[in-house]
Amino acid sequence: MREGVGLPGRSELVVYGRHAVREAIGSDGARVLEVMLARGASAEDRRALRALIEPEGIPLEELTRDALTQQTGASRHDQGVAARIELQRVSELEAFLERRKGRAARQPLRLLGLDGVTNPQNVGMVVRSVVAAGLDGLVWPRVGQPWVNGLVVRAAAGAIFECPILVCDRLESAVATLQASGVTCIGLDAEASTPLFSLEPPHRAAWLLGSESQGLSPDVRSLLDACVSIPMAGRIESLNVAVAAGLVCFHAAGLLRPASA
């Protein structure tokens, strides 16, 4: 991976695999700077790729297999194709909140944040739920969570390009920033007495989830306005964080309520 690419909070990174590259080319949420193809690709693959990139004016660079692996770090999964891109929906949390002041504050605000969730597969699946439920953004700490990488992109199945990413230094400082902007911060905690589905989503709210093994960190939990739990009918202590995030996202967006008769 090139110097400066994929660093925490940076919008430039390398994505790989046919599906991810096609998704990036077709999304307004990604600016494709160049596409890289391993030498020896079939004529059919080369033609299909050129048909996508030439109308967009995207340059194509053909690399040796080893050189492409240096870019992706994933020779078993990159399928011989990668792209260097800039994410277009990355902003600093404070700048985002500044834009949501005044008249914009009248509109509901629904955010999700992760605390110490380090598995890229889970992070990518959480991204999918944020986009699918139509939340306004995913609060993304530079510290304690991996930045967007090829594994996250792969798990998100293209949703990463559509997800508003709101970057902060640490989640603890983000909670204070959110609360100062009138955003209610609600944590998911298996020990909380208030069930998730009994809490009416506040007008402006950020929902925070911790890792499966540790849950929310004490520093974050101590700052929250409220905590809720997901009710369990069976003898299970907790759900996978990506599954739990899906329930939270759709509840926060008001999409789990029964339709009126």
C-alpha cells in the first residue's frame, strides 16, 4: 500500500476485487484515481474493465503480480484488479455538526458509533446497516478502530462508498462534542434495564455500540445519556455486534415500527 494511503481518517485508499472496483467506479461516493490490473489478465477481463473506465477518463496501469500485491496486500482476494480511490463522504465530526445547526437542526439526526470494534468483517457489515437504514452517518474514531481497508470494503459490499463517515479522534471526545450540539448519546449495554424497542428514538441521537467481548468502555459508558439493551428470549448473553447494530439502525430510523392500519 502506498505511503499515506489508508491512514486513519484519510480519504484515499486502495480497494481490490472485481466487485469493489466496479462499485467504486459507479458510485458518487468514490473518486477513482486509477485502476490497476495484473499483467496476464484475460482479454475479456481487460475489455470489460476498459468499457467501465474509459468513459470516465480513469487511467489504467498494468502491473506485475508482485507489484499489485504490494498495493493490495491481499493476493488471495484481489482477483488481479485494484483501484486507488478517494472516499467522497468522509468529514470531521465537528464540521458535520456545524452544518446541522440552525434550520438544519429541525431535521431528525440519527448517528451510529462504534467503540473498540476491531474486526473488519463486523465493521463492514455495520456500514451496510447504516446505509440500508438511511442513518445520517457513522462516527468513526481514529483511535481504537481500524480505518477503512480492503477487508472492510469487501464486507461492506460497496456500501462503504455510500456511507457518511464522521471522523473523530476518540469516541469519548466525540460524545462530549455530540452532547454539546444537542445530540442524545445512547449506549447499547446488555445489563441495561431499558429495552431498545421501548425507547422512542430522540429527535437527535447517536447510538453507540462496543465490542462483543468488552462492550462499551467504562470511559464512554460514564458519559452517556442513557443505555438500552436488546431483549433476549433464549439463553444467549449477546448478539454479534453487526447483528445488534442492524437492529439498532433500523429502530433508530423508525423502520421497525408496525405500519399504521
